[in-house]
Amino acid sequence: MNEDLSQALAEQLRAATKNVDVFLALEALSRATPTAAFDTIAAFIRSAPAHQLPLARNALLILADRAPALLVAATSDEDEMVAAAARQALLIRPSNGALPLYLRMAKSKSVDEASSGVMYLGRISSPEARAPLFKALGHRSATVREHAADAIRCQADDRWIAELLEAIGTLRREETDKKKDFADVIATLCSTVVQKSSKSNLDLLIQGLGDADARIRKTCISALGRLGDGAAVGPLIDTLEHPRRGMPLELRMELVKVLGQLGDARAIAPLLRAGVVLAAPALGPLKAQEAVPDLMAALEQARTPRDASELAEVLAQLNGPGEQQWPRAGLHSASLQVRRAAALQLVHTAPEEAAQHLRGMLAQLSSGDVVSLAEALAALGCAEGFEGFAQALANDPHHWNASAVASACENLRGPQVQALLLGLLPDIRNEYVHNVCKALAAQGAEALPALISAAQAASDKARYRYVLALAEFRDPKGAALLAPLMVRRNPLRDGAMLSLAATPSPEASAALVAALQQAERPADSGLIIETLAAAATREAIPDLLRALQADAATEEILNALGRLADPAAVPGLVEQLASPNAHRRQGAVTALAQIADPAAGTPLLRLLLKENHLGVAQAAMAAWLALGARDDGALDAPGVPGTRAFLLASARQLELER
């Protein structure tokens, strides 16, 4: 039966003259007996005019899934077009069955071809790809090596770890001996070991702690940290206390981090012996209360703001009871830096007491250090917080403090904060404008009236800053204020449009529909409808369908209806299948495919029976088949074109038999 059908479809393909009929015949054939189908499709490729050759592409893709071996053999066909088409299909649809092609490519003398072959080996799951991939790590081309490392990362599992470590060692030795740079390749292999290791590799990784190569030792340390097995704690402590000569600082820091991750108290004493500055990242996670005095002393001596911040962060994890524990112990330090960090931490547990200490420090700090204290005070509702902000801004020629104040205001709310930010916006340096805009947007819709008013009063030169700020808002409650800005050539229109388009919500849809009724110019109407399509939620579907009938922003509306994927849009989209505009029909078909409502099956089939635009037919065929190739009697209706009905019925039958 299938053989007879294949022969009949082959005859229909040879007789077809219209592109759509050729496409449908090829679609049906691709689901028939693979050998017969491929022979017919290959004959078509050899004889078809150039403009019809692309029509065979989808049919070959289906055969690449069903019978890749047929296409692998065809890549050596005497006809260059058949060979190229078969090869392209196997590259678009990688599969284990195409392994011989990818191996052949990987062995090519062309670097580009070899790189592609290696890349495709990484996209399949065949165990036979493993050995060629490791061999490619020794290729003469650095590009091929990089592709091989990426492919191994995609393919590898815990059974590859031993080979990966061996490959890393080989590449490291080659780097040294031949003065080459394989840093990227080695980094990829190392991250693969860390990501793909399992507890079955525990002994191998522990053994790697004693490897002669520092990179392998670091990789094994990182992998043990990710595994989180307590059995690794002892060996890791031994490695920390009895390092190989010349252990790099980077490796020691990785050891510290991993010991903190493992959370075993046995590591505390060895870490303290290694030095509190080095061990700090682990002491917080380990809750090492005994480290508080040493950490405070290190904080006193911190040379840079970053060092001080990191030490204070560790101390913040070591809250303990009593006056001798952090943060209360820090309040009695002679170091202003330590008292500052302690008071900021005390905010979370004793806010009133913390506020007293923070107030006392404001006058003692430099303008750059005062911002964090001012933020804490403002968050506690203390007026001194805003005095601190003013202190930070008083002498700020480079606007670094202004940027810090703006960032601090992201976490604060209220009219005072909004006024402060609006005061910064006109004059702050360009590179910091975004910080102010983000902070204003964080205030939500409550900040919009003052921002819009200030924007309308701003000079033409400065107005773009206000437009940027408006564009950052994502609060649906502000939609009613933003949507009216999109009419009558309002200079703030772009900011409002960008904000609303990025804030899909019922509020935005309702506000835009109301604004649409006020639009006097077609250009305004078009922009509002485009924005409505971007911001639409399901509640806006009736409005979108009405706008679609008005022939405005058609593409955007059809895209929105597809994105919403609500069956409520199906009747309106089905109506569009009768449009004389092919792009509109194709957009409607695409949206119906995204909605995937079975009710669209019969309308799509009826469209296919008469459609002569190739792009529409291709989209409709894919959608119809994805919906289960529903018929509902349409193929047997009176007046249905016989040839087209036969092709569709054959495709449906063969699809259901697969």
C-alpha cells in the first residue's frame, strides 16, 4: 500500500507545476517509505528548475530524522546539488545516524571543515564521538581544539573525568614545552570536570590534590567543593597545611573557599593558622565565632575600601550574643572603620541603638564614606540621613558621591527621596544618569507626577534625561499617567512608549485603549497600537482584534495574539485567513500555530486546499500537521480540488502512520 502511494505521489510531483503543489507533494513524499521517497526527491533535485530546489529542503529534513543513513550515503552522490542538499539537511538536524559524515568532516585538512565536524560531534549522543573528540584536542589548529573542548563539555559525563584530567595535564605540558597558549581550551576542560564530576569520582579527585600540576589540583579542589562530600574535608585540610612547594595564592584561596562551602568545623583551626585575611571567606560560612577578634584587627588595618567591605561582610555572618561578640564588640573599637561596620550591622538587630552610633559618626567620616551611613539612617526614618546625603554631595567634583547617593536611594522610598533624585537628574554627569533613572523607577508610580512635571518644565537640552527616566518605569499603576503622553506630539512620548511596552499588564492595556480614543493623528494611533500589542495581556484580546480589523500595526498585533496563546483569539484569526493580503494570512497562521487550538485544524486545512502563496502554505502545513492533521470531512466536500486533496490526504495518512 505504502509503495503504491509512494509511486502515486512521485507521479504527482512530476506533474505539479505550481510551487505550492510541488511543496505539498514533497511534504507527503517525505513521510512515505524512506528509500522510495529519497530516490524521488533526489531525482527532483537533479531536474527541477533552480527556483524550486529550496522546496525540497523541508522534505529532506524530515528524512534526516527518519533515515539519516540514506542522506549520509547521498553526501557522496555524483550530482553536486544532491550531495549538498543531503549534507545541509544532516547539518540542520544532527543525529547519531549522521556520525560517519561528522567524522569525515573532523578529519578534513580544512580547519573550517574540521571545526564544523568536531562541533557536530558535540551535538549528538553517540559514544563513538568520544575518542575523536579527545584526539581533536591535539589538532594543529587552536580553533579546532577550542571546538573540541566545547563539544566535550556538551557530551561529557562522570565517566569522562579521568580522560579529562589526563587531557588537561597533556595540554599543560605542551604549553610549557612548545611555548603555546591553550588557556581557553584548558579552562573549558577544567570547568567540565567541575560541572560533570559525581561522587563516583571522589577518589580520583582526592588523588588529584597531589598532582604535580597546580591547575589540576585547583580543578580537583573546585570539583570536590561542588560535590559537597564530607569525605573530602580531611584531604583538603592536609593540602592546606602541607602544601606542595610554591603553592600559588590562587590555589590557596580556592582551598579556603571550598572548605567554607563544605561547612565542616574541623577546618576552622587550620584556617585560622593559615591567617585570618586569607581564611576570611570561609570563616563566615563556618560560623567561626572565635575568629571575631582577629577579623576586627584585620578590619582596622584594611588598606582599601574593598578589603574593608569584604571583612565587614564576613563579620556580619558572625553575629553572637554578649558584648564580646560582633557587632557589639566592634562598637568599642578604637578604629572608626570597625565602629562604622559594626553600627551598620547592628541596624538589623537593634535599630534605635544603631541610629545613635551612626549619628555620632556622620561628622567624623569623609564625604565618600558617609553615604552608607546616611542610607541606613534614612531607612530608619531619621532626618540625619538626608543631612548625610547633603554632606556627601557638598564637595563632589567627579559626581562619584552623587552616583552612590542615587544607588542608595533605590532602597528608599518617600517624597524626600524623590525630590533628592529629581534634583540630581539635570546636572549629574552623563555616565551616572542611568543610576538616577533606575532609582527613580524604583520609587514606582508615586514618583511619576513629579517626574512628568519636571520633565515638562525642563529645557530641550536636558529633556532626554527625563525621557530616559520615564523609560525605566515598570509599575502598572503608572500606566494611566504615561499613556496620555503618547498623543499630540508630546516630547515625552518615547519614554512613555518604552515603559508601557515593557510592562505587559491589564492596566497598561486599558490606559492605551483610552489614549487611542484621544489620538488625532494616524501616526499617533499607529504607535499606540504597536505599544498596546507589546503590553497586551489576555484582557486586551478584544481590543487587539478590533485594531486588526482597522488595518493598523497588523504584524505587531498578530505577533501579540500568538504570544498570548489564548483560544479566545482563534475566531478572529480564522477570519484573517480569508484576507487578500498574503503577509496577513501568514501572520494569522503563525499565531494559530502558537495557540495550538484544535479548533483551528479545519480552517487551516481549507486554507491549504486553495492557497497559492508558498510562504502561507508552508506555515499552514506545519501548523495543520502539528495540530494532528484534522480533517472533519473537509477533504471530501464537494468542489474540493482533487489533486490538492489527494496530496493533503496522503500527507495526513502517512503522518498518522508514522
